[in-house]
Amino acid sequence: MEKLKLMLRTIKPFRFTCTVLCSLALAACSSTPNKVEQENTKAVYVNKPTQSQYLNIDWPNLKKKYVVSYYHGYGTDDAQTAISGDDKNIVLVSLDKVSGNWKAHLGAGGEEELAINLNSGKVTVLAQASPNGINLKKSSKKVSTFGTGIQAGCVKSVFSLISSKKKRDLCDSEFSKVTLDYSATEAATEVLTSLAQAALLSKMYKVTFDQEELNRALTESKIYEHLVNEAADRYYQDFEEYYKQTKVDRSQSQKFVDKYSYIQQLKHHKYITEAKGEARAFALTTTNDISELGAVINKYRGNDSDGLVADAEARLSRLIKEKYEREELEKARVAKQQEQVQMARQRKQEQERVALTNWRNNLKVGDNTFCGRIIETNNNETMYKLALSAQLSGYGSEKWVHINELYQPWRGCLNRNGQLSPRS
């Protein structure tokens, strides 16, 4: 095993045994610039970031120091957002090695592509990896998202150096380094396959994420510093634009103050001072809700050089009086309505009483009633026998009823254990 480890330490990722073929391949690589190199010559690199005069402001959510994301790959949310360009605070940038030094430019197309999240400070390398390590029996599955501790299985061929269409691959990334952390089986497999692969000008190896190289690239290229300064300028521009809105629409003044006044460096800014004045004037002159106006008056009571508080107090008194008058009018209206309803109810009851009296005064045998037809009456016509229409089991089918207990047929009949009453 010690011999295997010694052999692995001396093995380079690109080891070839055929000198002539290697020379031809390298000559081809040097004489024919690939697409990436051609694109990089057109890139406008960040040189020395212009220091923003607003960088000292503690802008909310702007992280002025970057952190390397634990998760990498174009499958992360930051990567997808950077590619789509939907959030101006999550930026897609490219890094290229020029004469051994890292340079950066905005957008895609470089040797390495990063997603930089200025809100969280996270820097994510856009790459995919094969997490299964060296395995000759099955192909490694590519994954779009991986952690910093992953060991990726890679195969490199000289022919891919001549014309490579691979993109965002950890095996081809500058931010990966060869690892010798092989298991015994992997070590033996690596040594045994090296000779066979050499004949095909290819090499199988393992890599891990190289965080140190990424840190060096970010430091040399100054891309994060550049983006932070740009963001500070943009945040101040947003601050200015919002202030201009308050000059057009005073109702926005208080929202503007609430959003920015808690930032220490902006607390006494002239925009904040002016917006506070506009918010005060707007609230004192336009608020007509009694409780809200009372709160506004209490808020600004000690600050009334322009007399707006006094005017608001007079308006508040008027609003309170108007509210009282409206309430009194409403009480009178409701009382009158209730009186009218009661009178209508009494008129209806009187009409029903008169109609019932007239109906009873004209009753005769054969007439129908609420609980059946009249089949007999006494001599003075005060008692009437009914043939019950609503009969009960165990009770008679006829019943004598006093005239004062008779009702019109439309009233309907309730027969509860022989006791008759109208339904309505």
C-alpha cells in the first residue's frame, strides 16, 4: 500500500506515454486558440474598482465581505437566479487566468463562472461534478449541485484539450485540485488503469473543491469589491429616486422616512429631514380620521412654528362635532323608523281583530273554520260543534268550541291532545 501511495504522489493528472502524440496535441492546442480564449480577448476586465463614496453607509442586506458557499453548482438557487438575471443583487461574473493572474468581467463566457450574492455575501462556482469517485464498472452520474467536501471522479483525454465543449464541469475547473484520498480498491484500480489509459492518451483521477484558489481569484480580480462598490452607488441612487417620488407624491414621505431613517449614516441627511417635514405637513393637513388625527396632533404638538397643529386641532373639533351631530341624526332616524314599524304593526293587529269579529258574527252551520267545518250550534249560537279536520288517535272526531275560540280557515289548525289553536 505504501508503494501505491508513493506512485500516486508522483502521478500527474495528465500523464502520457506517447511523446510524439503529446507533442502534436500540445502543438495543436497552442496554434489553435479555443473559443474561450477568443472570447476572453474581447472581455472588459475589472481593473481597479472605483471606490464608492456611499460605501461607508450601512445599507441593509449588503454584505461587504464575501463567504464561499458551502454548496456549489449551477443547480443552486443563486446560480439559477444569476443566470436568469432576475435579481440585480445576485450577479453572474466570469474569471479568467491571464498571464497567470486572475481577471474578472461581468456576465458569462469566461473560464470560470460565478454567482455572487451581495445580500448574503455567498460566492458560488457554477459547475457540475461526478460524486461517485473513480469507478470503472459504472459511469459516474453528473450532479448539478455539490458540497465543498465532494470528491469528483474525472477522466481527462488529450483530445478534449484540443476541442473541448465542456462547460461548468468541476473536472475542468481551476477551482479543483487532485486528491490522493483513495481507498485501497481505488488506488489499485488507478494504478492498473493508468498504463491502459496512457495508450489512449487519457487519465482517470479524483479532485476536490479548491477553496484557497477561489479565494485567491477573488482577491486578485477584485470582483467582489467592485460589485459591492457598484451596489453602494445603486442603493444611493435608489435612495435619491425614492426621495424624488416624495416630491411628486407627499403620501410617500412617511414611507421613505420609515425605510431609511434608521440607517445611522442617513439619519440626519437633508433628504430625510425634508421628507420628515413633508410627512408632518401631509398628516396634519389631510388626515380626517378622528383617532388618527388625534394621534398625529399629539405627535407634533410641540412643533408648531407654522400653525399646522393649531389648524389640525380646530379641524379635529369640527370633525368631533360633525360626528356627534351625525350620530344624533341617526338616533332620531332609527327611533322614528321603530315608531313607524310599531304603528304599522298595531294597525295590522286592529285590522285582523275587526276582520275576525265580523267573520265570527256571520258564522252558520256548514261554514268552514280553522280546524274543520261547523256541523251544529246551540240555541244562542255561542257554541259550535266542529267536524275536526285535524284528528288525533284516541280522541273524538268532533268537538264543541266557543265562538271566541274560532278562527278563519287560513289560520291553520294545531291539535295538541284535543286542544285546538290556530297556527298563525
